[in-house]
Amino acid sequence: MSNPPNLITQVSKDGQLLNQNNSQPKRGGIFNCLCCCFSRKEEQRSDDYRKDLSLEPIVEGALLPPLGPEHRGKKTLVLDLDETLVHSSFKSIPNPDFIIPVEIEDQVHKVYVLKRPNVDKFMQSMGPYFEIVIFTASLSKYADPVLDLLDIHKVVKWRLFREACSNYKGNYVKDLNKLGRELKSTVIIDNSPSSYLFHPENAVPCESWFDDEADTELEDLIPILKEMSTVDNVRVFLDAHKRDGKMIYR
Ligand SMILES: [Mg+2]
């Protein structure tokens, strides 16, 4: 079965975007998303009050609430979902890691999900070093239950879905400026270069993953990301690495 109503934002094995964004993002969804992030009480706190409590100031209109005390001094690691951490299919596949029932127009579809090799180890390793944000162009009705099952180490702090993406020339772009975090402290890992079109300097390139059991991409990224968590400016760090040929420009 094909991807009903563009539920999942994926690329094909030849790198083509399978479902482009032909409509403006809906506003309702992001409101719902923000509702889970902000409490009304916190919204009402003044910057001065937050300062007294040594809390980060609220950035008006940001997709994320201020960095929590538990993440003070840490950088933000933005992770894509599909073909970066998992690969999902509406076609039955042998030995899926998860099967997610998703109701669309009164019909329940099964989504078969495969986890990328070493994804559990990767997430567990990154948890202590970063504030982790999953930022996916897929719909929450699919991605939310996937993340409930994927985040076994409970390291994902925030989840952002399609509604949080910016529509630019038919692409779902993940505009890091809107997160409410400093760009020098924000890293994005995404298999689709169009996702980080606005901020290639913040991107760690990542190969699309479908089913290769010998894939080591996530495990290979662990040491470089640990090193990155200690630098002053991730953009400078990434630029140097890309110049050295340690990372490939895409
Ligand atoms: Mg992807």
C-alpha cells in the first residue's frame, strides 16, 4: 500500500522526495504541539522573574520553550526520524521492530517500522550530552506512537512534527531559527539536505537508511557528536571538519 495522505515524509532509495509539500502548514497542529511544551503558568512569567530563578528567557514565538535547568550549558541536537533513525513502510515486511496502527479516514492502516542499526545505543549515548529534539516532517499521528516505542531511554525532550516545518518551494524545511536556541549551539542530523536548506552550517550530513543491517552511521557519529558537545560554536567545528574531509558536503 502506498503512503496514504502523505502521512510519512520519506525519500526513495534513489534520493527522490516521495511526497512534497504542496500546501501551507496548518496552524492548529503547531498550537497543539506547543500546548504540550508550554504550561500557562510558565508563559506568564516575566523575563525578570525567570532571571531571578536563573532560568533562560522565553523567546517569543519560538517552537520550543526555554532550555530547562537540566540542560543548561548543553547544546541542542535536532534529529530527523524517517530514513535517519527508522524506516517505515505500509507494505508488510518481515520482522519489523514495531507495527503502528494509524487511523486515516475511518480506516486503520498498519505501518511497519524498522529501527536503524545502533539507534538505541546512539540515543542512549547522546542523552547525557545534548537536549534532544526530534524534528520530523511526518505527521504526529504516525510519528508520535513511533517515538513512544523508539525512545526507550527517555532522552527525547521535545517532539516537533510537520506543522513546525516551513514551506519553502515545496520542501518541508526545518528552520532552526525558529527553535528558540542559539545557532552556535544547535546541530541537526537529517538524511534530507532540503530539511536544513536554511542552515547547512549546522548540519551533520547523514545517509538515508532503508534496511541495510550492516549500516554503522549512527554508531560512527557518536564520538564526533560527543566532541561537538564541548565546543563553543558547532558551526565553526562543523566547517573545520567538512574542510578536513572528515565529513562530506551534500
Ligand atoms: Mg528523513
